[in-house]
Amino acid sequence: MKIVIAGAGAVGFHLATLLCNENQDITLIDKNEDVLNLVSRHLDMLSINGDASNINVLKEAEVKNAKLFISVTTSEKTNLLAAILAKQLGATKTFARISDPHYLDEENRNRIKELGVDVLISPDTLAALEVKRHLKRASFTDLYDFENGKISIVGFTLDSASPLINYSFEKINELTEAFPFRGIALLRNHQTIIPHKGTVLKEGDHLYIASKKKSLEKALAFMGKQLKPIKNVMIVGGTALALRTAQEIENDYSLTVVIEDEQKAKKFAEILNNSLIINTYPGDIESLKEEGLEHMDAFIALSPNSETNIITSLMAEELGVYKTIASVENVNYVPISQNIGVDTIINKKLISANNIFRFVRKGKVEAIVTLHGVDAEIIEFELIKNNRILNHPIKDLHFPEKSIIAGIIRGEQSFTPNEDTFFLQNDKVIILALPEAIHKVEEIFK
């Protein structure tokens, strides 16, 4: 598949890396020749030095043959114009990264689509919505709802008090027949394991389970996990992500926003309607304590500095804050996120890439998510056409060992299949697969 990416910054480079690993035909456009030289030393792809909103540059990149044109430069105007021009030149599907969330309003989105931009990507909005999801289920490090919660996938660490320690999955399945869930992955000593019936859980394991939303609380009670409602929340940081997150959650929680820059604090105060804005240095723990940190249920660190976010979150944990969330720019922190001590790590690049990456996968892909620190993808496939897999039970489809079916959504129903289950047309199937199994899974569903 030919894919043209405009912008070799953080999001563009990460996307290019993912796509190169998929052996796609990638062309990368950027105005900064030094950045392109750096990329060329790491990735095998064609690079073009130029402005992506220039028609001649787009022609040189052969966007007329591109299945995907993805514009993720730091300039919103460049991204929109480049995507519009690429569409007119023949690109099949176009993406544009935006910063103004008003473009996402339905009316504005439709107007932009008529001009030729198929998909708008707002990293700040996507990350803010992920923060919002995690606050709703604060006991988890990861939370993903498929089809409005018909199936939920959550992650948590088994501490010394967990009743599951030394239980095999076969034993757990016997004890949870009334509220079934499926263990789909374990993170143990930085290794991703897909469990089987004989897998025994150990203290310190990070367990991911799939469950119906209505069964989730019973499953958690069985595992010794309690859900704590979040009421008081503190955000630190004067970034666009901090503002977008505050806008999303200020009407649901008692919200305090801590900002060091006085002018940014004034801007936040003008935009937000139901938040307390504090102008102080967020790295000063004594100042945060004076502003009520010890009485917060959740602490969200969204400054531009990853290390500051991690350190302040750890200090909040030390003071007894129940839920901590930290934004990190460095993707190298993500694989070790479960060992850092912060409950949940947010990375805008990964979130944005996953939203775009599903268009690269074969078959009808509804969603792709990655679990923090887990070397695997969760892919939601929709069976939109009558093909060979509908005529055979799952045991005859030869799914690779390094994959597992988390669940099936069939209309308003959802369930965990067994080896004798048949798929039906229009089923939505949620699969977790390790990298070496992804292409085999794609071939089954394409």
C-alpha cells in the first residue's frame, strides 16, 4: 500500500516507524532537511524536502497513487490544505491533524469532508477523552470499551492481597461461571504472555481481562479490587492537552487546575466555567499541598515535560492520591509504565497513531488499541461480507497461538466464544494478537 505522510515530527515519525515495520510503501514529506536526514538513518523510505501544501511537492510524492495521505505537520492550516489538494490529485483517503477542537463539531466536520479531508485527527482531544475514560474506572491502569461497553477490556496489577495469586485460569473459570470474564494477556517481567487454562497467576503480574460491562464489577470484587468513585481532581500543566482535558471533565468533578505561567492561567480562567485556576509552580509539592493535593482523588500531570509529570505523579501517590495519570512524550517510557509507579501513562503519539493505523489493517477494522507496556495489538474486526470463515467453527480456522479472541459482539449481545462457536455476518470480533501473529489474523478476516 502506498502511503504519503506529511510531517516528520513526533507523530509523523512514530507513524512512519509503525508503517515501515508493516512493509508499506512510505513517502515522507517535511520542510526540515535535517529532520529528514535523521529519519533516513533510521527508516528505509523515500523522503522529500518541501512544503506539503505545495502542489508540485505533492505531485513529486505521487499522491495520485496513494491509498492514504496523512498530514500531521505542526501547522493546522498546512495539514488541511495539503489533505484537500492530495484528495483532488487522486489520494484515496486523506487525514489531517488539527489543533482547534471546533473542527470536530459535526457541522464543521461535514464541511471539511466535502472539501476532501476524510478524517480529522486531534491528538489533544483523543488524549483528553482517554483521560476521561480512566477517571470513570479509576481502579484500572487501562480501560477500553468496545461498542459502548458491550465488551470492556481492563488492566490491573495483582498485589499481595489479591485472592487470584497461585490460581490457574482453569480454576478461575470454574469459580466465575456466574460472571464470566476472559484473561487475555499477562505482563510479567516485561514479557507479554497470552494465558491458557494452565497458566498460574503470580504476585506482581499485570492482568488484562475482557468482560461484559454488567459483569465487570462482580469480576473485580472476586479479584479483590474495589471501585472508588472520583470526586476531586487536580490537573497540573498549562498545555493545550491540559485545557482540552479540563473542558471535558470540569462539569463531572470538582476540578483544580495548577498553571505556572500567569498569562496561560488567565486564558484558562476565561475559557473554563467550572474550574478553580491556581497560578503556582506545579513542581513544588508544598504549594500543591497548600492547594489541597492531599485531599484529591485523582492527580493528572499534563505539563510538556515527561519527567516532571512522572515525578509529580509519584509524589501525589506518596501522599495517598488514589489515581494518578501522567502524560509522557517519550514513547520509551511506555513499555516500562507498569513498573514506574504511576497508575496510567498517556502518550498522544500512540493514541493518534492507533486511530490512523486501523486504516492500514486488512479486513474491516473498527478499532485498534495498544495496552501500556504490552507487545500486542487489540483489533476489532467487523464481518461485513459473507466469506469462508462463516462456514467453520473457530477450532477449524487455525488462529495462531500468539492470539486470543477477547469476545464477540452480535447485535445487542456480547459473549466469549468457545472452540465450537461459528461467526455470523455482521459480528464484531475483538482479537488480541502479538506482533508475529497479526498478519495471520488479518488473513483470516480479510
